[in-house]
Amino acid sequence: MTQVSAPRAGPRIQVPMAMLAELTHRCPLACPYCSNPVDLVRRSGELSTQEWVDVFQQAADLGVLHLHLSGGEPAARHDLEELVAASTGAELYSNLITSGVGLTEARLEKLAANGLDHVQLSLQGVDHETADLYGGYKGGFDRKIAVAGWTVKLGLPLTINAVMHRHNLSTLDLMIDLAVNLGARRLEVATVQFHGWAEKNKAALMPTREQVQKAGEMVHAARQRLTGVLVIDYVPADYYATYPKACMGGWASTSLNIAPDGQVLPCHAAPTIPWLTFDNVRQRPLKEIWTHSEAFNAFRGDEWMQEPCRSCARKAVDFGGCRCQAMALAGDAAATDPACSKSPLHADLLAAAEAASSTRDADLTYRRMPALKQPARTHNA
Amino acid sequence: MTTEIPETARPRLLKGVRTRFDKARDTWLLLAPERTLELDAVAAAILAEVDGVRSFGEVIDTLAAKYDAPRERISADVRTFLSSLVERRMLEIDVP
Ligand code: SF4
Ligand code: SF4
């Protein structure tokens, strides 16, 4: 990896559209595919209310339009209502990304009154059994259904966010029906990405090629049937695809993530690239970080690319794929994403995916905070 | 696909869908769940009249007067644009 070019010769710096604020890593659920880092930030390290309020204003000044309030479970923050009000004050479009656990009807009413724009609710399955198994939280499903009802009653737009994997991908049709019945305006179907905790559960979660193909057909048919009823956004599995996904519309071009402790990341998985260094909003203004942070400039534009990406016509379309996947699978974050059929590692990846997808009875590793040294102190919300 | 919109129907942006002028990009935008639409002059002018109170017919009349353009053309533009927002679940048309 070569040195980042001087700002003058460097790639054009765009105005970011969206910011994901990981308000906390605390979460009552324990999804085995959680995208949080395996190294979770504790409550004591989280930014304070005032620090978040300040970051929201800085983001708005930078040109950010959409603010995604995420986690962990954002409702684990008792100041969530205040944070939503601050987002509204900064004229940001606020999106609450929640598991639903920790929300009550009264809290949701307060959030709506404070200007919350959109609720995105995760569903781990279409019934108690699967949802509670994959959420690792008993009773979670009922709570989610209740939250969906309150959201729709308040008139707020509801998105159902469904993470699909080998054990639930064939129920995608049921998930689509459920979203319609709940009154959702939008459904986001994401095939599990093997970063974070999911990496540990590849054998248990990897879908089969046939499942992925069928899922694509189901989405296509549902989109036609449900035009004007439900908008469906679909992130297919890239393991069996010809070309990789376009990473975030280009590294450091449209969005940024703030970790619970104030670290500013180009993407949630960026810390898996060991040589990147990240700035923190506690030390540096957001605008300066967006413009000058080493982590943001590392893969801005296409100067950093190697072959086959460098001379590929698709480099402006998919930006060489996912940097974190290149890191994980090729051992080089600047390599061509092995999900691309032009990558020399593609055949191996495909074989590994197919092997993993035919593993039987693999155990799940649920996400959890690491055990504390002194057993007397707990950090529960 | 264009939705039938009777002249008496009242179009309104759904909650969670709103216009906003963006200084950083010097343009009008429509913000919706996970979507940002850049509004051109025509689209912005149409949405400026859509308030959930006035009927589709009234919106067309207002625009035709304001921009001194033939009613049929305005009507076609408005219908096409509003239908595209209905398909995207951003707008609803209340038929009385
Ligand atoms: S070679 Fe690189 S730029 Fe070309 S399609 Fe593959 S990942 Fe994309
Ligand atoms: S680098 Fe990979 S994990 Fe990070 S945003 Fe891009 S696609 Fe996602």
C-alpha cells in the first residue's frame, strides 16, 4: 500500500450524505451475525449526550442529510429522546435503527413528538421460534410486532429490516407478507455479510447458491406485485455473484460512521484493517476528519487500486468492492475484492462458500460483551 | 405506469417525507426513508403546491396560472411526477 497522495493531487472530496451514529454497543439481543466489531465498546467509553449533540451539528454543517441512530440498541441510551430532538434541531433526517427491545409506546410517542422521521425495525425471522432463536432473546418477536404497530399508529414510516441467511432465506416470501401486514412502507432484505460476529458463524449461516438464486426471483416478483405498497431494497449475497457490491458508493465519498466512543470510521468494519488509524471527535473537528483523516484518504478515489481493478472499466461502478472483505480474504485491503470473478482468489472463495453452505449442524456463536474482570460489576442497560 | 388521479383527489406527502433546501448542494431535496431525491425546478414547484389540503385540480390550476402554461401539459407533468412518488411510497392520494 502506497502513501496517500497530497491533498492537491488527491481525489475530489465530496459532501457526505449520511452519518451512522452507533450510539452504544449495548444491546439486549445477541444476533450471531451482528455487524458490531468483536471488540465492543463499553458504556463508560460512550460519548455523552452533549458530545453527540455537538457531533450532530457538526455533521449537519458538513452537509450530512440523513442521520442513522444505531447501535447496538439505541434505545439502551436513556437520552435517546434528547438526541432525536437535537437531530431535528440540526435539520437532519433521523432514522432510528432498532431491534424494538427497550422501546415502549410512550417512548416512541415522545420520539415522534421530538421529530423522529423514520423507524427501521429488525426482524430475525417470521415467527417466535426463528426470531427469538436468531435474536438470542426470548420474547423479542412479540415486542417487535408491538413496536411495528405503534410506529404505524403514529403515522411514522416503518422499514422492516430482515437479515437473511441459510436458515431463513427460504421464508423470504413470508417475510415480505409479514412486512405488508405490519404496514411497513419499506423492506430491507440484507443477506448476511460475513464481517464482525458473522465471520465466526460462516458455517452455520452461509446460504446455498440455489437459495440465493430463488431469493432473487422472489424479490423480483414481489417488487412487481407490490409496487406502490412496499418498497423492497435487496442486498444479495455477493459470494455467488460475478461482481462485488459497490462499497458504500465509494469509500469516504457519501457516508461516515461514528463508533460509540467517538471514533470516526469510513465504514463499520474498517477497524478490521489493522494498519488504518482513526481519528476521534473528542480530539478533532468532524470536518477536518472527513477531509484529512488517514483512514478516509486511504481508499478515496482510485489511486490506491491494483490490477485487475486499476485497468477495469467497472472501477467507477463498484470501486473494486469491499475493502474489508479484501482484507479478510486476500490479506490485503487494497486488493480486488475476492467476490469479484476477476480476482485470482474468486474460485477459492466460491468453493469455500459452497463447502460452508453444506455444513450440517454447525453451532452458533452469539455476540456478547467480553467477561468482566470483577464479577460484581455489570454494565447492563 | 401512471396512477389515475381524479381532479378532486387530494395529494399529500406521507409523514417522514419532506422537502428541504440544501445549502451545501444549493438545491431542493426530497428526503424520505433511505432516499434523497434532488428536485429540479419543475418538481420543486409542484411539491410547493402539494399541501394535503388542495385538490389535484387546484394544484394544476395554481401552477398553470403561476407559470402561464397550458393546463393539459401541467396536468400531465404533475400526474407523472406524483405517480412516481406514489409508487415509491412517498405520497398518498386521498380520494374523497
Ligand atoms: S476487477 Fe475490480 S473494478 Fe473490475 S469488476 Fe472486479 S472488483 Fe470491480
Ligand atoms: S468496506 Fe466492505 S464492510 Fe466496509 S462498507 Fe464497504 S462493503 Fe461494507
